[in-house]
Amino acid sequence: MTTVLAPVAGSVVGLAAVPDPVFSEGLVGPGTAIDPVREPGTVLAPIDGTILKLHPHAYVIVGGDGRGVLVHLGIDTVELRGEGFRLLAGEGERVRAGQPVVAWNPAAIEAGGRSPICPVVALEARPGTVSPVVTAGAVRAGDELFRWD
């Protein structure tokens, strides 16, 4: 079992509230989303593992069991081409849950006309293997979001 932790603090809103059908319709997998607090900060690794893919706006960490968790920082933030993000880790690096991966400012993302909402997705998880999923309420970085059996 993999326990997936919140990479940022904020209000959990669930994937259905993400203004992008790739996430809201669960096309990449189940999970949840966090509307982050609007202050500069760091985004944490949600699981122990290796950073498989690392972009300024998104990353995938794969655990020892081969399961990948995607953290996406905002919607349409790929269009920023890295502006407003600072990488704190490297692709291929082993990280521990709770370790900082990216620094950013959600308020700046929002001021630029984009949603800073953060989907956290169990990539290609089979139906029924992710539960219980937090879909509402306040969350601190490092709090449990869901378990992947």
C-alpha cells in the first residue's frame, strides 16, 4: 500500500472541481486536488520514490512498487515555460515523502489569470484501488490525501 500525502497546504476540492477535463474526468487516474494557500512556498514529494519526470509545473514520482503519483501545479501553467517556478530537486533523484521538489507562488499564478489548483493523481490506478480519498476540507502539506492499495 502507498500512502499519498498532500504536497501543498490549502483546501481540498476533489478532482471534479479541476477546470481541466483531463483531471476532472479522471482520464489520467483517480486522486484529488488542492486549492493552495496563496503564499510563496514549496511543493513536497507526496511519496517516497524516484522523480521520473520533472517539469517546473508538474512532476511524477514513482515508488519502489512502480506506482507513479503526478503532482500538477496549476492549470495551463505549462504555458509559463517555467517562469515563477524553481526546481529544488532533479529528475532521477530519490526523494522522501515531504521533501521539497519545487518552489512557487500560487498567488502569482492566479494573478496571471490561471488557476493554481493542484491535482494529485495516482497514475493509471485500477478502479477501487484508491481510497479513502479526501475530497473536501483544509489540509496541511504532509497530511494524508489517500491510500493506494
